[in-house]
Amino acid sequence: MTDPIKQVSSRPLPALPGHSYHTRRLSEDTINIVTPASVHFYLSSHPEILEQFVTDVVPYETVERWMAKKNKHASENKRLSVVPVCAIYSQSNIKHVQNALVDGSKTDNEITSLLYNLCAVMSNSIKADEFLYYTLAAGGKSLVKYKVASTASDTISSSMQFLIPVGKYTTLAGHVACSREAIFTTDVVEDDRFPEGTGSPGSNVRSALAVPLLSGKDLIGILEFTRYWESPPLSKNDLQIVIAMASWTGIALSQLKTNMMLVKQTELNDFLLQITRDIFDDLTGTESLVAKIMHCLKAHTKLLVDADRCALFMLTEDKSQLYAEVFDEGKKDDEGNSIFSKSTNSIRFPSDKGIAGHVAQTCEVVNIPDAYSDHRFNRDIDMKTGYTTRNLLTMPIICKNKVLGVVQMVNKKNGTVFTNADEMSFKTFAVYCALALHYSKMYRLTIRQQKVLQVTLEMLSYHAKCGEDDLNKLRRYPHIKEIPEDFQLYSFYCDDYEAQLPQLYIYMVQKLFGPDTFDLSSLCSFILTIKKNYREVAYHNWDHAFTVCHCMFTVLLSMIESEEGCPFDLLEQQAFMVATIAHDIDHRGYNNDFFNKCKEPMAALYSTSTMEMHHFRYTCTVLQQQDNQILGHLSREDYKKILQYIEHAILATDLTFFMPNQKRLSHRLENNSLDLNVWEHRQDVKAILVTVCDMCAVCKNWDVQQNVAKLIYEEFFFQGDEEKKRGLEPIPMMDRARSDQIPKQQVGFINFVSPAYKLIAMIFPCCQPLLDGLRENLDNWQRIACGKEPGMWEVDKSRRKP
């Protein structure tokens, strides 16, 4: 038989206490320093050697004595290994158990206790010799260990133990807390990942498993289970059981916390909703609002603050005084509701006096347990009301960094004082008070402004209407006696027919749609009102509007008289004639960029197409006036449709839409895919047609083109001068100092818009004369820009007259 000592020396041994764990052998020279503890440790780790030694060396009687002692010890361990479980789980009624768990999980401490209990259940289910439950300490860098009570009772001790660091290569629990993955080991001592072992230092631990308890992404705790050397090692089946129970527990915890948050939020929402209903129900008058606020102070904060009385002091506009006109005298009606009286003599005092004044000046929350011992307390109010103030909770009502007033809760009931919890509860209510007072003021100002606006609109409506004499005259003579010879040509220019333009508009409308389509009296009023509401600016004026409308008339008439006929229906044609005559109504002589750069009020009304949107809105206003309802004969559906057509046409005069529109149409023509029966195609064609008419001055005779160019640049220079006054740099086209560049700029502009005329001539051949006129004027501008015909353009005449 081999000598047991030699067997020991020839086998790898674990490190002795104080030695490195990586030292796995003991030489014969070190046998002399082996201690009983090290031998015990070694034999525990190598039971086969112990078995061989007992079989070969130990007498039978000695073994019998050892076995008797072993059985007694095992019986004691068995009794201790069954961990007591909370009495909640002893009930057979599952519903009662669930209700008990819900009722007992309203706080974090209660949840921790239940989790500890659950850990005990898991320990019993896998027959672990010991279990430990850890939670994260403050900061999340260490674990707090909880240990089972030593007494067998239904209560579980949650006394905190020492801190265990979180991290790899520490303890088993620390490693799991770091990796957040379940770990199972059959030999804790031999496992290099846990040099510090388990959470049971000095214990006889053989195998262990640890599982993180997760709620969503949050680590709630660590479950650690161990078995001693006397017991069979833990198995993977045990690990699966713990993982399953821990996973479902984590899901239940997530749902529990979500439900708890929802319940708390619901309670808070109900409270705030009731306050909102009570306070914001009537914002018309300050006095009634103050009474409502004070009623809410008594009714809705009683459970939170439980004060005897309340007071609300408003700050005057100049912030020099605080005043109160509604008082809480502690009286109640027959139904028990508080009565707030309004005194003829309001209480007023300087805004820097008393505690209320101090709060108004400093915006601090002041909680005074003994009012009369505080030198800031203003006793005048008690003297006037006959009420004795013991303690105060005073808070400022602030909105947009401005103090609107001060609210006070007076005399905590039951002889106590206001607490920090009262302050937090009161702050939320104070925010709603501030909002109510602020929006009450805004509401009253809005109502007043609406009244002012209503009066203003009545004034504008009166002055925006055409004069009665002019209207009566046009109604008597609506038809022009002689139509200009070139009126149905694109080259016609209205400069010599200023007085006859309203009659010519009536002629165009009746020529296209017949004499009975529009009410003649309304048509007279409409066209004169449109004319009156064009401002006397250099270019975007009444003459320009008529020129654009005449170009559209010529296009539509040419289409109607052609073999193909007009591709647009009657509503579309009527929309064209209304939109073109009104497309620049109330133009101020500035472009959209000016309104945006200078932050004019007009820019705040519309995010895009500022002036075009204004023109459309103004047109609608004119059409809705009683004497101007030329579209009143239409059905509701057709009226809505024609307004959409008018809006689309007017917005098409914004050149920012020109390039994308032109590119889409060019692509369709190149692919031979243009189809006017397709809505998108039809809208793009209508838009490009309005754009062509809006810029038709580039197609007029050369003398007209020069005159229009001078008017355009006069308006441009006017805007440039205004921008310079405001410290802005105008673009070259609007800079009077660069007026010598006008010919080059005109060449650039005509080249920019020429694709639109090419497209419209391809789609509608009747528009070819427009393209021909544009090319002729482009040639003239190019010769001037190159210096070949300088006499064709006199720069000095473009300057403003002093």
C-alpha cells in the first residue's frame, strides 16, 4: 500500500492560507510546515485520498464512532438548511397571496423584504445549504449583503452587512454584478474568477451559483446559493430553476414598478386636473379668479397642507404694493364650503413690508413656525382682521420670471407647524396659480385686443370700400364705348387707358363668360374695391395687376377660339381672372426677403410666401364683403373649389416655386409624359401659366419694356434704401449705387425666366408671341450690356426724383 504522505506530496495541492492560489504543489520539504487547517482543507478537496487512508489505516471501531458523530452532525445541518419562509406563502388561496404581495410591496423596503423571502423559497427548492441576497449600495460600486435570521420565525432580518465591491476577479456576487450574467461553479476554490470566494468567508463552500435580478436594464440584486462539501454539488438543473424564477421575478418587478408609477401619476394628475378645472374654468375677471384660487387652496390642499386659512396678495403693476381684496374669514355655508368675502376697503401695504413683502422681493419660500417671533411679520393684517397668526407658509407666485403675487397658508391645524413636505406639495399648486393668473391677464388682454381689432376692421372695411360716387358712375356706365384696337393682342399696354380699366375688366370677364355669369352690380363694386386697395408703389400697383390679368385674358381667349379649345374648365378660367387682377393687392413695395430680414409683423403671420399669402387672404376678404360677392352664385362645393384655385394661382407668383415647377414640366415634355388630365401635371401647367402672365412685361414692345424696367428698379432701389437705413446690405439689384448694372441684370433675369416661356409655347402654341417678344427684348438688353447700343437705355432716368 502506498504511503498516504507520499500520495499527498505527489498530488497537486491548493494554496495554503497566505500563499498564492497559483501555487498548486507542496514539496516534501514543506510537509513539516503543514498545519491542521491546511490538512483539513486538502482532505476536503481530495476525498478519494481520505477514503483510501481510512480504508487502509483507520480501525473499524474508530470509523463506527466517526459515523455516529457524522450522522448527528448531518441531522443538525439538515434542520438548519431549511430556511423559514414568510407566512404569506402558507395560504392556499392564491388570490389572497397575490393581494398580500401587492399590499406589501408599496415601498422599496417592503419590496426588498419580499425578494429576500423569494430568495429563501428558491434556496429551499434547490436544497441549497446557504443563500445570500445582495442589493446595490449607493453609487452602484458595491453590494450590500443581507443575511438570514438565525431564529426560525416568519420574520426575516434585513440588517445590513459589510460592503462587497462590484467587479470581476473579486467575489462571486461582485463578478455577477459586474457582468450581469448568471454564473455556476462546482468548485469555488479552484475557480480563478473568484479569488475572494463567496460572500461567506471561512465557510466550507464547495459549489455555488449566482444570478442577477434585473428589472429592465436596472440591477435590483444578486441571488447567491451555495452547498458545502458534505452535500452534493449544485447542478446545471439548479441553475436553470433559479434563472427561470429570477427572470419571471424581474418581469414582475418591472410591471410592479410601472404600475406603482402609474398609480402615483394618476393620483397627481387627478389632483392637478381638478385644480385646473376649478381655476381655469373662468379667466374673465381677476376677482372671481382670486376667489377660485382661494377656494382651491382650502378645498384641494387641505389633505396636503391642512391649513386653517389662506391669503392671496397680488402685486400692483408698478410692483410697489401688495393688495388683497378677497378674504378668508373662516366662515362656511350650509354645505360646509368656505365663504370668501370681498371687502370694500382692500388691504394694501408696501411690497417690501412683512413676510409677504419679503417673499415678493426675494422670491424665496418662507416657512415660519412662530410668526410673532419673526421680525419680518406684519401684525397690521391681524389687527385689521382680528385673526391671530401662529405660523405661516408663504410662497411667491412666479410666471416667466416675474412675481405676480404671494400666496400664504396660515396656521397649520392640530397645533403643528408646516413641514418640508408641505412646502413641496404647495409648490405644485403655486405653479398652477401662477399660470391661472398669467393666462387670465393674457385672456383679458386678448379679449380687449379682439374688440380693438373688430373696431379697426370695421374702420378699414369702410375705408377699403370703393367710393359711392365712383361705384354709382360705373354701375350706370359699366361698358366701355370703344375697345382699343390692339386689346386682344399680347402687346397691349394699359398706360393710356387708366380711367377705362375697370370697364375693360368687365369687358374681359363678360367676353369670356358671358354677360349673365356674374352679377354686374357686384362685379362693379368688386373691381373698384380691388383697384382702391392697391397701394401707390412704383411697380406692384393697379396698372401691373391689370397688365397681368389682360395677359391671362388674351391667353384664355386664344385657347377658346383655337381648334383645340380651352383645356381649363369654367371654374379654373374664372379663378384665373380673379387671381390675376388681385394677385398683388396691398403690395407694400418690398419683397418677401425684406419682411423676413427686418422681422416685420407680416413675416410672423406666414412661414412661407409671405406677401403671396397676404394677397390671397386680402382677396378673400374683398370677395366676402357684401357688395363684392361675385361668386355668390356658386354652390358651396364650387365656391370652396374656386377659392383653392385662386390660392394656387396667387401662390404661383412666388418665384421660389418657379424653378422646381419648371424642371418638372421640362422633364415631362422631354419624356412625352405630360397629361393635363393628371392632377399634378395640370396644377404645374396652371402655375407656370400664371408665372408667365405675371412677368409678361418682358414680352411687351421695347418702349414699354424700358418703362416697366425703370418702374421695377425704382421700387427695388426704394427697398434697398430702406435696408441701408436699417443697417442691412441690399442685393446688387436693389442697390442704387449699382444702377449702371441694370442692363446686365436684365439680361440675367430674362435668361432666368425664358424657360417658362419656352415651355408654355410648347404646351400652348397660341403663346408663341410671348416668347417672340421676350427674345426681341433680350437681344436689345444684350446689345446695351455689351455697349453696342448705349443710347437705348438712359441710366439717369432710373434714379428717384429728389
